Amino acid sequence: MSQQSRAETTVVNPQLGLAGWWRWFWRQLTSMRTALLLLLLLAIAAIPGSLVPQRSADPNGVTAYFADNPELAPVLDSVQLFDVYSSAWFSAIYLLLFVSLIGCVVPRVKFHWDALRSDPPRTPANLTRLPAHEEFTVPGKPEAVIEKAHALLKRQGYRTVRFDESTPTARGAKAATASTRSRLSVSAERGYARETGNLLFHGALVGVLIAVGFGGGAGFAGQRVIYEGQAFTNSLLAYDTFNPGRWFDASSLTPYTVTLDSFNVTYEEQNQDAIGQPLDYTANVTTQLKGEVPQQAEIKVNEPLRFGNTDIYLLGNGYAPQVTVRDPEGTIVFRDTIPFLPQDTNLTSVGVVKVPDGLDEQLGLVGFFYPTVSAGHSGAFFSMYPDLIDPMLTFNVWKGDLGLNEGIPRSVYALDTSGMTKLTGQQTALASLELKPGETVALPEGLGTVTFDGVKRFVSLDVHNDPAQIWVLFFALLSLGSLLFSLFIPRRRVWVAVTQADKSSSTVSIAALARGDDVTLDDRVRELGELIRRA
């Protein structure tokens, strides 16, 4: 081949340019394949939210994770794994899915609307070429037969149109002079509700995304720990942690109080392989809206309390020892009920008591609570059962600067011992303080005494406000219903053509074509033929 011939046959692709690349990107983004891929990616991106604790739902768990994994936790935090659902990468996938679904659905709605307004297609010339067909002869004139067929198809829910046309009696290129005969036909189609259901399904998915986004922006989530006898007021200052949405208005908080009257736990006592496993948690509370009569209510693990435009969930529970610290003269310098964080299934718990004032030194008491205490072979204590059968409280005592005057927020569940001296426990000359309920022991170096007054149960409540949750439910049910609706409606077209066979009979040709797989297509053609024969 010559140089000139090769040059003439070379294919030169046109340059897309900025507008061309933008159209190409938009077509890729708004394709159904991309929408499905983004939906799968969103599901995968949500997995880390169930593997590591989230600040919005379990801030105490995040604090404990940092304490247990001091090297790994900062790495996970740098990629926002403790705030998965509000992270930049999760939001990017969410918004791309939102745009993709809208760009995919809107053009299909216009196309579907145009299809609904158009007539069914003309009857093909040769119905025997279609995948399902039947031909037979019936008595009667073609006009009467086609009227019966038309009526039958209308009753079965088909959209129909009549055609009256002439067809050649001979075929081939030289048949121009052949005689013609009249053919009456009906073109019918049904199943557009399938596409309607499909569009409703995708539209409902868009509605779910909008409702979830609006609910997250206008609502809030807050957590509060309360012990038996303590009340919680629905105000910003009362929450331990509070996560408002972007458009949250503090004045929208409904004024109410929730008091924990008692917390009951049912443990397994019959099955020897599961002794001590919790079977049921019940928080008995008293609720009161401002200016109204108090009401009794219950909160269970899977049965939240819906009250005051909020949903109150039972998130966790444990024990809260009551501790009193006195100075050498017997004056009370500290008295409080301290929630201890459970460390195992038998509720061995850890907590911190901080005494900043009233003594010669600031004190920090690191406590270990055992609901049913037992000692191992090494002498170390542990809890052998989660219920209060033989409770004991031990303390390791530290003195020094608690760091409370530096203006830096400190966790109530952790003690910074960098500026403190350990007085009791391991690596000291004194053993840890051991107390049973009602007992008092002396603090080292004559600093005073500490008393274990008793113990109460505490619960961790998760309070949610989502003004769009009813819309999320509506769109979720709509998407499920429309999906089922579209799955069970076949999309098919049917043609019935009638020609004159002789003076007293007509030839009927029936054919059908399905969009997609339809194993019942041949049966539907035979049923229609039988109905026409009977008619």
C-alpha cells in the first residue's frame, strides 16, 4: 500500500473539547450502571460505621477506643472513621448517588410520558415471524370478528388501535400487479405500569435520600447518662454530648424531663451454658412535659420511648457506686454517684473519682467495681456474675495536680496521672483500698477517709430528633411497593389480524411480542385465540 493510500485510510478521532468531555462525564454519571455502582459503594462505605464506635452515637466508646488503641485511633480519626456518616468521602458518594439517580430518572420520565401518549405500533405484515403466534379460521365476517377481538383486548386492559389496510395476495419483486385483499387488524399493548413502577421505585430512592439528608440537617442526636433517681431535662446544657444538624434551632427543643425510677435486668438462670447472660433490660421512667401531669413509661433495647418529638433509646447500662470522701476532721469534701464503665460481660467496671478541693492534696481515685467479687489463683479480683450478689469496690489512690485548672476539657472517665504520685496499688508500699457497701477506710498519709455508701444502676440514653423520619418511612414503603408492582407486570404487545377466508368465514392471525423474558407468552396467545373462537 502506498504512502498516500495509508494516509487516506487513517482514522482521525475528533477532539472532544471541554463541552464534549463534560457531556461524556454526564452520560456516564447518569447511567443506571453508575447509579447501581454508587449504591453498592455507599453500602460498602457504611461498613466502618458498624465496626468502630461513632461520636454521634457512642462518644464514650470513642473515648475508650482511644484509651485502648493509642496508636491506631489517631490514624482512624485522620480518615474520619469515627464520624463515618458525616465524613467528606461518605457525603461525596451520597451526593453523587443523588445526582446520578435524578439524572437517570428525569429523562426516563419524559420518554415514558411520550410513550403513554402515543398509539401502539402498526400491525406487522407477517405475524408468523413473531415468537408467539397462532392462525385459525372462524365463521363470520372480518368486521364482526375484529370487533369481538377488539372488545376482548380492551377488557383485558390493553391499549388498542384499529387498522384497515390492504395486503398483496402475492409476494416478490414482480408482484406489483398482483391483486390485493383487505386486512382488518388490532394493535394492542399493555405493561406500561411496569415502567411506571420502575420509575416510582427510583423516584422513591431519591425521596429517601432527600428525606434522610433533610432529617440529618434539621434534627439532632444527644446522649446522657443518668442513674436511678436522677432526672434529665431536655436542654442543651443537660446533654453529655450533643450533635446538632446543620439547620438545627435550639429553640425547637421540647421542654420535658425524664427521671429514671428503676432499671431491671433479667438474667439467664436455667441454661447452664449461658448462666448470667442478660435476657431483658427494662428502664422504668417518669416523663413529664412542661405544665402537664407526669406519666410512667418503659424503655427497652428495641422499644424506644417516643416522647416530646424525640425518640429515646436505651444505649447502655452499668453500675454507679455512691462515694463519700471526708477530710481528717470528718467534714464531707466530696459526695457523688459515679457511673463506672463496664469492662466485660460480668460488668467488672472502671471509674474515676476526682477530689479537687477540701484536702491538703488534690486526689484522684481510680476505682474497680465487682458486682459479684471473686479472687483468682493469683489473688486478682474479678466479677463472676453480673448481678449484685457480693459487690466490692477497690481504689488506687493518686495525689497531685488533676489538671482541672488548665482550661483543657478532661474526660470524667479518665485520670491524667502525668503530674501525680501513686499512693496505693501495684508498685507502691500500700495495697489498694477495698470496700464493701457501707464500709469506710482511711486514705493514705492521713488525708482523710473514703466511704462506699451503696450502688445504683445507670443507663445511657440516646435521644434522637428526626423531623423527616415519617417521610423516610413513606418513601421506603413506596420504593418497596413499586418494585414489587413492577416485577409482576409483564410488558407485551399483541396483534390480531383478520382477513376474508371465504364467503362465510374469516382467517384470524394472532401474534405477541414481550419486552424481556415472558415464559407465558405462548399460553396468552392460545387463551386469546380460544376466547375469539368462543365469541
